[in-house]
Amino acid sequence: MIGNDGKPVTRDQIRAAIATYNSGNRGSREFAAIPRALVTILDNLAVGKTAYVKGGDGQLQITRRKDKSIAAA
């Protein structure tokens, strides 16, 4: 995955972005820093489904829980 600055995003950066996404404050400056591609993937992930996001240092499994939050493995 490529970040908003055009550089590859690491798995730790993806986990931090998911934590920001789960906070639910979409109008914040921190939320604006999340890569747009990641927001699209997370918005379209259905409850109980799993997706894989490729970071610069490997792959990360993400799942949408029943409470609509995102879990990263």
C-alpha cells in the first residue's frame, strides 16, 4: 500500500491508521492522514469478512467485527 506521500506504508503504520479509523472521528486531522485507499478498503469491508492489505514489509490481515470495528492481526 502506498501512503498519501507516495511512499510505502509499513504494517505498523497500517495498524496505527486502523486505530485512528476505529476512533470514529472522521473530520479530524489524524483521520485525514490515513491513506485514501485504506479508508476505501475499510469502508467496504462487510461484517465478519476478512481482507489482506499489503504493506511495505509484508501482508496484514484485517477483519470487521460484529460491533463494526476493524481488527488487525
